Amino acid sequence: MDLTWINGQNRQRNFPLTFTDRKTGEAICTGVAYFDGYYNYNFARPIDNTQTISSTIGRSNEFTLNLASIGIESNYKNIVGRVWLQAGQMLSIVQDLDQTVHKGRNTPINNVKFIREAAAGYRFNKWYGLNVEMGIFMSYIGLESYMLQENWSYQRSLVCEFTPFYFSGARVQAYPTKNYKVELWLMNGWQTYSNYNQGISVGSSNYYRPTENIQFVANFYYGKDTKNSSRIRFHHDNSVVVRYFKNRNGSGISQAGLSLNTHYGFQAGDGVTASEQYMTGFSVANRLWFKQNKLGLTLRADGITNPGLYLAATPSPVTPNAFTDAMANDPKQQLNIFQATVTFDVMPNDHVTFRFEYGFRQSNVPYFAGPGGTTSPDGWSTTPIPIGWQPDLRKTENRLLFAMDFRL
């Protein structure tokens, strides 16, 4: 099946850095190189150039190296192996959220932060494939990918922003039929290298593709991810992606696709109920390809409801109480966010993407950075915070973004 059109999938059809066995012609390994950079223009022009409430974009009104990654992958003689190294601004948003590195000693954050993915395993010739792997993996939860070039939009949807980006653990991938794949997961925890408690988190992922024009996905997660607590966390997301038109050689519209992603999760126990702390949301996107898939246009709308600030990031780590004070003025004590994006892609080949995107977000309470920023009165982290200073938060946000992605 050709799955390069699916939201969250690599669109490459050829891999020029593939090395083969001269005698058998079998691929030994494939080298991979990836670059992602952007210029994000925030109309609020925050004084500290900090883009808040995004795991995709961390800076505004300046050129930013978001992610640079090189790696090697192999399936030679049924041996599964991959090592991806990474650097860039996105690491400071994603990896710095892992609080398990403060548990005990010999914790891995400084050792593995620059490893995007590393795993070893073996492929058994059972059914249509049975893989057993252990290592650090990209998250299976959520429709959209950690690698932004693979997504139909640059800024990830809210339901993907509030879910993990990586796991440390082991998995079994089984293909009992040509059209169905199931994965069983054992993990240290929710976006962690270590774990919060003594237990291991579990999960599963299910993919069903009756044809190459439609994909159904159902993912589940269960674990204990609260420090010194028996509180449980349960999440599941479902998605369907449909290609409803295809004419690759057409001079006008060459493809058209629709994706729908829903998510629900909660934590409960130890004084908290699922009705108090849960997160639910949706994302729907429609994409059109033009000129033999050299151009792309995506319209997306998404939103979440997050009572009790479950999994919600604070807009300002310097003064975290500023946001909770704002929430106290909301009688329903919940966070509602809506987002809309318009994305236009220029793709001269499968390896390069020029991306232009407009994004709008709105919340029921002040949550996004205003002109005064969220760091200090003058925007510098070295400036002492005077008594009474509060970050400048607004209910709406408007942005324009230009990004360049390269991948071999």
C-alpha cells in the first residue's frame, strides 16, 4: 500500500541513503537526515520572543532551528535496529517536561536527551510479521507525528500537543493479516525516561487499513504517573483518515483527504476523580493536493476541554500562580481552547517542503502571551522579578509562520 498521503506519515517514496549487500541486493541499512527550521511571526510581538502553549514552536519573531536529526535504520536479516540523534529548540520544550529525572540518581536525561529514537529488536517470520523491540520510541498516541514534515499542518493539533511525544520501554508489533496491525506496549511512564512509581505502564495500538485509501486507529494507555501517588491515568484516542479523491497525474487537484482525531483521558484516585481532571478534544482537517502533489492546502479546526488544568502547561514558569489566579475567575474552573490553521505547502519533491501557515487560537481565560511577554518586565530571564509582576496573558493569538523542512 502507498501510505505516503496519510496525516502523520513520511511521504518519501525513495531513500537515496540506502546501502545494499552487493551479492544479494538486500538492503543493509538506510541513513536518514532531517532538518526543520521556521520563522514564527506572533502578532502580539511578545517582548521576550517566547511562544507559549506549544510543543511545536518555542520562539517568535526570529529565525529558529527547530529540529536537526541524523540517524541510521536497519532490517537486515530480520535484525531491527535504529539510532536517531537530535538537536534543536524543540528539545527544550519536550524533554524538559520530564520530572522523573529527579527521582534517585543515575537518571538518564543528560545521557539520552539528544537521542530521538534508539531501539533494537528482531523480526520473526510469523503471520505477516512479528517484531519485538526495546528502547526509546516516538509516541504511538495521537494521529500527528513528532516529525513535523509528516503532518498536514506545522503547528500540531491541540489533542496531539497535550499527549506524549516519546516513550522508554518495549513493544511487540504483530501483523496477523495484511490489513491489520496491533502493538502491545510496556513503558516507564507518560513521556518519561524513568518512572514515577514502581509499576510499569501498559498500552496498545491498533491499525486497520482495508484499502490504501482509508485508515482506522485506536490507541490506549494505562499507568501511574503522579509522584508518590497511586493515582491512575487512562487515555485513548481514535482516528480515521480517508482519501476521497485521487488523480496523481491531474493538472488540478491530484488528491484530497480528510482526517478526524478524537481523544479522551483522565486521572483518578488519591483525592481526584475522573469528572474533575480529564481532557477531551477533537481535530478535523481537510487537505487538497495540486499539480501532481507538488502543492498542498490544509484547513484544520481543533479544540479541547480541560477541567482542573489536567495536563495543561502554565504560560509562565516564572509566576505559575498567575494562570491559576486567572482560572479562579472562571466559575466553571475549566480550560477551553479552540484552534484553526490554514497551511499551504510547496513540495518540489519528496525531500523538501516550503510551508506557509496562519494560526488562530482562542481560550475562555487569558492563556496566550501578550506584548509584555511571560518571562520578566524587560523580557530577559536574568532580570529579577519584582513583587507584583504578572505575565501579560491574552485570550486570543494570531500567528504567521514560514518553515523549511528537508529530509533524506
